[in-house]
Amino acid sequence: MPAGQTISGATWDQLARLKRVVEDNKLELFKPLGGGQEEFLKSTARNRLMSGGNRAGKTTVLGVDMIWHADGRHPYQQVPPPPIFMWLVVKKLPKETDAEAAKYRRYEELAALQALREWMPRRLLINGEWADSWSGKSYRLTLTNGSVIELKSWNQPIDEFESDPVSYVGFDEPPPLPIWQATRMRILDTEGRRSVSGTVLSEAQHWVIPEIVERHEKGDSDYWAAQISLLDNPHISESEREKILLEIHDPKEREARVYGGYVRRAGPVFDEYSSDVHLSKLPCVPMPGVPMLCAWDTGVTHKYPSAVIAQDHERQLTLFDHFQLETGFEPFLDLVLETRRRKYPRVQWIDYSDPAAWQHERMGHRQLTCVDYFVKAGVSPIAGEVSLVARLNGMRYRMGRNVRGRPCFLVNCQQESVNSQTGKLENMLHVGLEHGYHYPWSRTKRTHASKPLQNVYAHIVEAASYLPFTVRGMDEDDSGEDDWSDVRPLYSG
């Protein structure tokens, strides 16, 4: 505007009306970016994942998609007519519960709620105002057409996700797995859907890979997954992109935060382990006449006693079965021994146990050890190696070797146990070796911890680590020493 020129009152009124028209219709002005954003909005799958880097627009797209569903008018697909009931699940709820909490300024840290407020048409808000539609006491946004969006958080009791039928569940960041599983039944009656947007980086979020990504890749029409990159966002300048890339040094973190990739930042304990090499393609059968081995982690220092059954034949250590229960050691011992008698009758057993088995466990007025239970059951365990480093290195040595073209370390594909955290059957030994047993990532130090994380997978793997990796008395030459002369590195020519 030229210096000194003013705008008439009529012109100001026109600008105000124009601004009002834009605010009332801004949802119609939304245009998704090509690629992952548009694919997400067009997908009719009931379970969708949009993994995106920082500032890739994933939260905005989730918010817009929820508004279109709440409005009953979706430009890319048919949706149920309103009113519908929806959940927006975030990491945590604001602490305030009084009437003042209805004011949006109290929720500035909730990006998903910001997206709803930014793109919500005034015609859907009571009296055209956010504060009149939003209740800070019930954490609900009530729209003029009767649709309701309720805010829920990860720290709510799991039974609060197992009640009302819901037509749409939106997750701003992948939630803990039990919440995802609990919401599965909520959308069945309504033929609804669940949508997840976020950056898949922490170990707790890796459930999305088998639960959503792999099902999508296998062609399951109920699941859809895609990645969106911040580099595809035209609203980010070239200088900003370069700055972001320079600030993220860890390649795995860059893959997730920039390109939206599915990465495991935690460091695996066994880089040598490969499912293509060390997981059998067919069920394994024990060799007759060869002793069976059983290694025990008695759970004295934790609550998950574990055991692994194996056989070492011609320097190939095959792990047939594993067991784990969240229980005391005595009933666990009975379970494993009963399975041994039923599944592997009339064989010789050699047992190995963790050194903690010789520690005392208080039982009433008496002092008993797990070894006392072993002896009572007719089992004479050999004390396993004390040093964790030595045991893990022994496992790595086997994993990295082959004998006459066969791997020296093999996990039976046909073995499962109940994961006490998820309640699901899975090959916990395989999952533990592949990634479940890992070195956790330290956010403050920006590096991996020096000791592996102790979790449900750790105890299964550590039980296996008490197996002897050169078994004296088996496969020996005439000198009485173990003969490994024909063993070669796994990937040698």
C-alpha cells in the first residue's frame, strides 16, 4: 500500500468478512501432499498407519481425517453419517480439570488437539466457538451434528479402553501394545476404523511392524501402512531441511525422524543372528541316542523362571523348546519336567542352571534353594558360566560358524510360549535373539547402554546362554579335547 494511503471502513469490513468466510470453509481448502498423505486419506482399510518424520504433516492429516469422519462428509471415500463417537488417544491428558481447562491455551502441547482446532469448521462448533464445544472436565469435543470426539491417554486404566463401541480411534503416536489390542473390539460393532500417525522409533512402538506393516505387506486388506518424509513438505525451506539433517547424527534416528522409516534404535545383542540362517525352515527332530540338554534361568532375582531344551549333535546346537512362566520356581519346574517326560521319553538329560539356583529362597521358616527343588525332583544341574559376557560371546561364536555348510546354531521354528506382557503365543526365543533382547538407547547420552535390557525376552535368551557351547564328553577326539578343526566362519567360501 502506498505510504499515507488508508483503507476505508467498508474495505476493512470486506476483509473481515473474507477472513470469516476462509475460517468457515478452510477445511475445503485443505490439500494433502501427494504420496503417503493422500494414500492415507484414500485408504479404506480399518487399521491404518502413517509413519512420518518430524514436520511431515502426519498429525495434521490425522486431524483432518477425523473431522471429515465426524462431519460425515469425506472427499475421498464414503463414511457413516453423523452422529458418531470417536476417540483421540494421546500420550497424556492435561492436569487441569476445571472449567478454565476448556480454553485452548491450556492444551498447546497437544499437537493433535491443535490440528482439530485449527481445521474444525465453525459450523460444526456450538455457537461457532471452540470453547463452547470443548469440555475440559470430560475431555470431550461435542459438535453441532451430535458427533463427539473424546480425548483419552496412555496412562488411563486398560479397562477404560474396553467399554464403549467407537466408530473411529485416532492415535497421535503409536500407543502401548495393550491399548492397541484393547481397542480392536471397540470398532467391530460399528465397523469403524483405527488410524495411527507418528514416528516409529522407540522400542515400545515396534509392535506396529508385525501388527500393521507386515500384515499390509502380506496383502491383508484390513491393514494399510505408508511412510511420509519431511522432505516432501513444500512448506519447509531448503535451509531448514539442511539444518534438520545436520542436527540428527544417528542414521537410524534420521531414518525415522526425517524419512518416516520403521527403525529399531535399540542395539541388538546378537548382530550375528539371522532368521534366514539360524531359524529352521521345518520343525526340528532330535537325533536318537544323543543326550538332551536343558538350561535353566531359575528366576530367583526376577519373576520369570525360564528354560531351554537343546541338543548338540556334530557341533550343531539345536534349540528345540523354551518355557517361561510368571510364577514361582517349583510349579515351573514341575511343568518343564512333565513336558520333558511326555515329549522326549527315554532320553538322557544333562541340566545346566544359573548360579542363582544355589542362592537361598525363603519359604516360611525354612531356607530352601532352587537346587533343593532340583534334587527333590531327581535333577542334578551343573552350574553354568557366571560371566554374562563369556556366555554371550560363546553364543556369538556358534552363530558365526558353520560345519560342513550347516550353521552351528539353530532355533527350531516350531516352538512357542506365552508372552506374559501381551498374552500372545510367540517364538519368544527367536524374537529375543533377533531384537527383543537388546541394548537400550539412552536419550540423554545419545548412545546405547552397556548392559542389555532385562525384559521378558532377556530371561529366555539368558537361559539359553547357560548351555555349554563346547560340550566335553560329546564330539571329542581321541585326546579328550573338543575337535572344532572342521568348523568354519559362517560366511566363508
